[in-house]
Amino acid sequence: MNAPHILLLEDEGALARALDRRLRRDGYTVAVCENIANAKLAARRRPPDLAVLDLRLPDGYGLDFLDWLRGEIPDIPALVMTAYGELDDAIAAMRLGAVDFLKKPLDLDALHRVVADALARETPGTRSARDTPTDSAPDTALIGNSAAMRELYAQLDRIAALGTGEAPPNVLLTGETGTGKDRVARLLHARSARGAHPFVQVDCAALPQDLVEAELFGHEKGAFTNAHRARRGLLAAAGEGTAFLNEIGELPLSLQAKLLTALEARTVREIGGDTERAIGAWFVAATNRDLAAMMAAGDFRQDLYYRLNVLTLHLPPLRERGDDVLALAEHFAARTAERYGRPVPDIDAPARAAMRAYAWPGNVRELRHVIERAVLVHAEHVVEVAHLQLPMPANADGPGLGTGPDEATPTLADSERHLIERTLAETRHNISAAARRLGLSRGALRYRLEKYGLTGD
């Protein structure tokens, strides 16, 4: 099968080269164009399977090119790259058929996931029910056949079928950090009737505290200092698609009442506005925090909790998934080797035993990082137990690196703190690099640094 062909329209040379390298490493062919004129020639010379384009270009506006491209290739999916302050442009792009947008500065791992999602989508109106969630794009697929995962697959199918109508039931995803809640949210969206519409992810922990309200709900021109033009909020940007409220437990208490009103009335009022704007999105929220404990402490509104918790999906931790850890390890090893042009290594028996015994406090995210490091730094043809560099309990006698149910077993908080400390040491206390390695936003990592008293380090 021929590799998908991508048309990349970006005039900033360094960024274009970085995107080109990553897309080619992921197995795509790429035509890089720095202006609209060249992009039209490239599209006519070889029609692309996907267009990735910037909005501000030397010889015109990216949306004009997108409008032209949709006339040439009606069903082509397109991704739009937007800088801060260009949310209205992203909404206009989606009206022209763009399936998603990428916020600058770009995360190359996010680029990989969004491109795979866009290429995996079928023409609206022709989507068919899939038998298993693993038919999805590589970075949104769920892997595992344990009893816990089979139950999750069944619940996911049932809930996805309910994401229809004007007011579908809200969904709350729960589970520890690293269990894949964002992946499940994307699967719910893709497998529902809303899959052809936008998927907008709102990372509540990552939004700057002084901009959370404006980002979520939008604002009118002049509503506050630096509000130089009106902007729609992220909730409205989801349109008839899905609004994913990630890390909802981090939303400031002062805004929880306004979100509750939006969920109940299905309308939003921009800051400084005097009219209500209808919102048609399906709301999916996720948290790794104990919302019941937060309610008891007065940190989370009880009425908002019950409004969000209409349907619940709990994601099992990796330690409860049996041999799924081995299937995931093999998947990550193969993906990493393919991405970086290395041979796919085997995983020897002691390494498999160590992975089965280890508690994986960071769950699937931690496993992915461990395997990626082992393949890239240590393993040539075989991943051995020493390559995993798993922490050894003080009372461990052998390679079984896990902990049993005794007094020496660390708590989840102990394990999370240890993982953060180890990652900070490995990245020489570079917060951005540590957040990327842990799969967290900078805001989420800073929250944990404060939680564990690591800010002084």
C-alpha cells in the first residue's frame, strides 16, 4: 500500500523542516510548500491525502487556499495550524471542512496523533460501526485483552452510541494518571455520530489562571485589558462535536458555577457579552483526582459533580491488567523502532517477568517511556531487564522489581513523587522536557511539584 501523501503549507523554514522530518519518520510522503502558489501547483501535480496548513502566508490567507483546495478535492481532510488568538480563524476553517486544528507552538507527538486521526476518518455519512477499538488510529487505539479491558470496550461502545441528539448525556472518565483517559475520550468521539465534527480538548490544568474563563467561554472586544477583538471560547469551538474537559478537578472553584450553567442550559455568555450563545457539543470530562474528597473539602461543587457524572467510565490501572503489560510493551517497542529506523527488539523472559511484577505507578504512560528509553538508549536486538531501569524495592532479592502487599509497599503518591524526581534528574530539571517525558502539561507538572514540595528544587 502506498504511504499517505501530505501537503504541508508553512512559510517558516525551521518549523517546516521539523514537521517534514517528523511526518516522513512516521511513514508519510510530504510536499512542503512555503506559499499558496506553490501549494496549488503541488496539489495539482499530486493530489494529497491530507493538507496541513498555516493561516498567515506570504501571498495570502490559508483559508482562501483551503477553500480552493476543497473545490479541487471535495473530501480531502485538512488540519489548520493556529497561533494564540486565532481561535475564530480555526472555527472558520472547520466550517470549510478542516477536521482539526493544531495550536502553536506545536507538540510533534500531538501532530503525529492528530494526523493519524485525520487520515483514519471516513467520509461523513459513511462511517460504520467498528468491531473493536483497536481499529482506530495508532495513537488512539486501546491495546489489551484482559477482563478489565474487555469490560471497558463494551462500556465504551454502549456510551458512544448515546452521543447523539441535542443534549447527549455527559460522560466522566476516571482513573489514575497515565491510564489513557484522553485516548478513550477521542475514541468515544470517533465512534459516536459526532466523529465527523470537531474534537476540542480543554486542558484545565494547563490554561493560565487569568485566562481560563476567556479561553473556555470567549469574550467580547474590550471586555478586559488586551481583549483587542472578540473571540469565541473553546466550548463554542467544538460546534456539534465533542468538548473534552481534561483534568476537570483542576478547574478553579470560581469558574465551576459558570461551567455548571453552561452544561445545564447548553448556552454560554462571553465575557463582556449580553447574549447567550447556544452550544451543541457533547461534554466528556476526565479526572485523576478523588472528586468526592474534593467535594468534602469544599474544593469541587457537588452540583457540578452530579451534572458531569451522568455516565462514568473507569479506566483500570496497568497493575490490574495482567498480561496486557506485555502486549503494550511489544507494541511500544515496535512503534519506537519503526519511528527511529531501528530493528524491532525481542523482550527476554527476565524483562517480561520484571514488567509483570512491577506496580507501574505511572501506568501506560510510564511503560511507554520505559520501553522507548530501553529501545533507543540500550537495546539493539533484545530488551533485557537491566535496560528497563525499573526502581528496585529496598527489600527485593531478585529481578522481580514489583512490590507485594506488605508494609514496604509504597503508596501511589510515593511512587508518583519518585517518578517525577527521577524524571527531573534525567532532564536536569528542565520543566518542559520533564513534562513531555511524563506526558503531562507544564501546568499539571507544576501542580504536582507544589503538591510534593519539589518547587524549591
